[in-house]
Amino acid sequence: MTTEQVEQRVEAKVRETLRAVDLDRVRAPGDLAEKVVRRRARRRFSQAAGTAAAVAAITAGAVFGFGGGGVSDQDRPVRPAATPEGWKPWQSDTRGAGERGCLVDGSALYCAGSTYDAAKFDANTGERLWTVEVNGEGDGPDHPFAVRDGVLYGYRNHTADKQPNEDYAGGTDLMAVNTDTGRVLWSVKMAHDNRDANSALLIDGAVLANTPTDRTVSALDPLTGEEKWRHAWDKGIWCDRTVLSDVPYLLCTPENKKEADTDVLRLDPATGRAEEVTTLPGRHQLVGASGDRMALFASKGMGKKNLELTVVDGSGKQTSYSYRIEGSPAAFELIGDHLISVSWEGEASAYSLTTGKTLWAAPVGVEMPDRETMAEGIAAPVVSAGQNAVYFFSPTGDLSALDLRTGERLWSGHADTGKYGPIRGSSPQVLLYEGVLIARNGGRMVSLLPSVGD
């Protein structure tokens, strides 16, 4: 499979406004999500971003004047999401501190940009609390990826002297930052400059990182960065990485053989001891992991209408399904039991990993970018389990929410996130903070309260 085949996160008056706005004024359909499957130097299946997720247009329109939107059925009561204590709608210009992406942890928002490798914001107010300046030259399409026990984990350029020709000696460091103070606790040089979703992962008691060589993963102490153990594989083999219930797994396939199987290995999180749990016939690409299950597509099926989907649990049990795609696939996102896909034609669908059946298919409700000219993806779908809603956000500012159970459109709207579009390698995002959302595009963020409910 080539990279091209798959590539290319109020006040009562406002609530009254939400009930009164006419949804028919909202700009019409479109869609979607995008997950970029990238492989640098080797076959790495990296999810870069997909369609998505944003529910909030209407509140944004009422509070910030970002366009219209409303309830799709005037007779159906709509219950706004619960508001976190101390939260008020806010918007912030985060150029330099947020355009590379963000994540939410409790009431904190952690981001990265061209000026700062890490920045902490108050998710209630948008106030910037501390920053970590970029290291070296340039920047990358990455952002902090995890928080645990008061430590933030992310990437930065490697500290290196200039070469004799004055060029910067490239490289990537994995870094750990104290979430209270913003002090960098440690950094470790990665094996390459790939900062995808599987380059570093949290496991039980450690951080699993692709270091110090391309064919090695090491478990690093989360507080010191010291190596606890490492596991290496032979030349001519490439291993993707994932985590199921805090336990690391490798999916290893010969690089140069046309016909090859995929071995699934479990690594003991305490010792690194490898145990083969199953072998999958043929090459497989990792779609994602959820709980104790991972989902994979057979490479030979990519680009066809009927894809071969295999679900593997932590014990190695395999279940294979035929997954039908209507239209040209633009994105896949694994969320809980649901595999949510969106086509370039603007059709969203939800597929159950448990039953192997398509639960629903419906127009995604946002404008789809031109696949020929769109350099990067759009926001990844976001699900609110409490509201049974899946949110979508396009780079044009269009927003929609579909019922996770039925695919019914709950509402749509439009949010103007300004003239600062996404930088190379960075897509728009929508993040859930309890009952509210934070929508980010380029260097601007908006926090708003969705009005979606049973």
C-alpha cells in the first residue's frame, strides 16, 4: 500500500438562542475526517488526522458571532451539555503556542507551536500559564501526546551543534515536562525524525519509545528518562507499535518480501520479554487500538470497496470481517467499539467491531475540502459518550453533530476560526473538555458549549 492511498481530535440567553436559530440557514453538506497513513523510510502507519469533530457552532455563533446554526427539529427539546465549574466561553490567538496541536487533561490544555514546544493553558478561560521554548531550528507537525502523574510528554528538536557547513544537525528528542511548573525534566534522542502517533506510547510504568535505533523500542522511566529495558528486531523486519490496556504490542513483517505474514508480539511491560500471540496471514496495517483490541486492514484490500478488517484482542484471538466502503475513503477513526469512516463524497458511517455490521451511514454535514488541493487533513472525529454524539469539524469552519447510535443529524453550524490556517502537517482539532468543546484551527482556539442531547 502506498502512502497516497490512505494519506492526503453559557448563559440562559445563549441557550434560548440555540433553540431559536433555524438550521436551514446553515451551509449544507459535506464532510469529513482524515487519517493520514504515512510511512517514512519504513512502513509506519501513522494516523494523522481525520475528519472532524466539533459540536458547537451555534453557541459559537451566539457568543462570538461565528455564523448561524440551530436545532434540526423545533419540537424536539435539546439539552445543553453540562458546563464545567468556572468555565466561560473564550477565544484565543495562540500563534506560536498552539498551531501544532493540543490535548486536554482535566482543566488544563497543553499545546505546541512554532515558538513553543509546549504551552499550558487554563481550559476554563484560555489563559496561558507557562511555556517551553522551541529547541534548535524549525518545528515539526507534532504536539504533546500524553499526560500522566503530573508529567507531560511531547517532542522537540534535538540539541545539536551546527555542522561545519553551518547547517543544523537534525534530530528529534522525546521530552518530559512538569505540568505544574513547565520545567523540562528530561529528554532522550529518538532514532529518527518521525513524530507519529506510535513513535512514543505510554505503557504500564514506562514510556515506550522508538530509541536508540530504528529497529529498537526502549522502556524509559517516566520521571528520569533512564532506560529500563529494550527490545530489538532483525534487519529486514519492520515492527509497528501499539498499546492494549497499558501493555505494548508489536506487529512485525518482513520489509522486502512481496508475500509475508504479520506476527503479533506482546512485550512484558516490566521486563520487555517478547511473546508471540498470533500470526496474521498477509501484510496488515494498524487502524487503531481501543481497550483490549486492535483493528487492522489487510494491505491487499486497501483501495477496494470491500476491505478486510481484522480485530485482534490481547490474547491473540482474531475476528475477521468484510467492511464495505461507499465512495472513496478519506479517513478512518477507531473510537471505542466504533470504527467511524468518512468518504471524500461526504458520507460518514459507523461500523461495530463487535458485530461486524455497519450501524448507520449518513451525510457528514460539513463541507468537504478539495482532495486535490488540500495539503493536510481535517479534524479527527470526537465522540461524547454521555451525549451519544459524534462531532465533525472541517477546515472551512463547518461543524456538525451526528447521533452516534443512528447517524441522525443533531445540528450544524459554522465557526470562523480566523485567517490562520493549519501549518504543514497539522490539521484542525476539536477537543472535549467535560461538556464543552475547544475548536482549534491554525493559531486560533475557541471554547464553546454544544447544545446536543437526548
